Amino acid sequence: MSWKKEFEELKKSLHDRDSFDCGEDELNRFIKTQAAKHMQAGISRTMVLPATQPLLNHKYPICSFYSVAASAISRETLPENLAKKLPHYPIPVFLLAQLAVHKEFHGNGLGKISLIKALEYLWRVNQHMKAYAVIVDCLTESAQHFYKKYGFTFLCEHNGRVRLFLPMKTIEHLFSH
């Protein structure tokens, strides 16, 4: 199975959510049962990278996906050198809420491709609706290592998870050249 060239918005009629398995129950459950509902409610957007060939049900398997949402953080959660330059009200950020790769593609660089595409998407959104940073709440220790490898740094503990962040200035530097 190979993947298409571009991510596209999740559509229940077009994408086979049931066949997705990344090896993490929480992420599998999200794409199968929550992603479309969250999009309908207007609280997040899920982008999928479909396979090039449809299944027998005429839907395309999902090779990878990411889900993003608007969010905010408290100034107090930021390192002091950054916080002192910011206002005392909640700081707008983008939440990279979910990112997963079907386990058939683990080790093929699709995680990196998916992260880059998610950051590029948020960089484009940031041209119209500014945010301070991208944050991610890591499900596992391996997820922490993955995001740190691409420049995310520790922000705080949040709901029992490690929250990492990457300032939009860093992302702008990557995509504006």
C-alpha cells in the first residue's frame, strides 16, 4: 500500500476509518469515533493521508492523520524569559491534538512527513489567525522523543501528560524561506 501526495480533510464517505491501526488504542479510537464528530462540532480539523488504492468498500485506507485545534495556555506555564514579554491573559496557541501513522508504515518516515505537513498547515493558518506556538500533549515517552527531535521543548505537565511546545517564530523560520 502506498499513500497519496497530499493530506485532505477527513470525510466519512471517502476514508475508511475502521481499518486504521497505529498501535495506540486512544489514537485509533479518536480517528474511528471522535474525529468526524469533533469536526462537525467545529472544535478541531482532522487531515488524513489516504492510500492510493481504495478498499473493497470503495473507501480509501488512512495511512496517517493529524488533528489540530485552537487553544490557549497560561503565561505562567511558559519559561520566565518568554513569559515576561507576554500579556497576563490566556495566550492563543494551536494544539496538535492528534498525530498518528498506521503501523504498516512505521519506520518509513511518514511520522516526520505528517508532522511537517501539520506544521505547514498551521503556519498557513497563522497567516490569518495568529497564535504564539504549537503545543502537543504527549501520549507516550516515545512521542516525547519524536517531537523533541524536531525542536519541541518541555512546557509543563498537563492532565497527566507532558506538554511540549514549538514557538510559531520557529515554524515561520522553517516555511517562510
